[in-house]
Amino acid sequence: MKRRLVLAVPALLLSAACGLGEALADYPTEPVEVSTADLVGVWAGYESSARYDLRADGTFEATGVPVSQLGTFFEDSGRLGPFHGHGHWRLGTMAQSSPQTSRDAVLDFDELLDADNSRIEQRGDVHLNAATPTDAPDHVLILTTTHDWFQRLP
């Protein structure tokens, strides 16, 4: 009995997370004003295996970062990734075309490594845009990039 319960709890949590993921996959979103405290935590990608651990001291660690999140240099370089590394993050603003009330997290890599642990000299940065799905209950905060969206892990 205990073994069934031990196996059932992770399955239940996984199905709940997948249900939220499917509900948000085709989301209309609206930008949201956030503070640095709102962004602290581990953020997991829905379309990719990327994870970003944003810490309160302004540092971060990243794993599973796909080439598409690092800009055109990496797409042109032939590097395949996925990449991992660490650095510093800060609260930034969105591009001029976006509403000025929206914010993003700008992640600047101090060290970026390819899948084979070779060091990448041109490190790049990642922009994670804060948004909330308009149809989500309780205005769940998500972070988005051009090719993915992220939810905070518990």
C-alpha cells in the first residue's frame, strides 16, 4: 500500500504540471510589472530542457540552454548545445515596441559551456520576459522567450 502511494504521488504531481503546461501552451499573455524578488527561483522551460536558477544575490546558473535562446551568433557559429553556465542577472525593460509596464530578466553569462564542456568565448545573454496568461487562474507569472516559456518550479 505504501509503495503504491509513493509511486502515485510523483505521477500525480507530474500530471498536474503537464496539465498546466498544456493549458498555457497556446496562451494569450499580457505583460506584467515585476520586482527582482518576483523572479527569484528555478524556472523550467516548457518547449526546451532549459532551467534557470535565478538567485536573490543577482547570480544565476543555467542548464539545458538551447542555441535559439542565445541569439544569432550561436545560430551562425554551428555550436549545437545545449549549453550550461552561470553569471549575473538583472531586471531590465522590454523593447520599445512592448508596453513600458512589462519587465524582463537579463541574464549575462560569466561562463558558458557547450554540451562537451568546451568553453564558449562569445557568451551572449538571455532575455526572459515576464508575463501572465490572460486565461490563467490567479494570474500565474511565467517567463517567455521567442521560442519557449518558463514556469517556476515549487
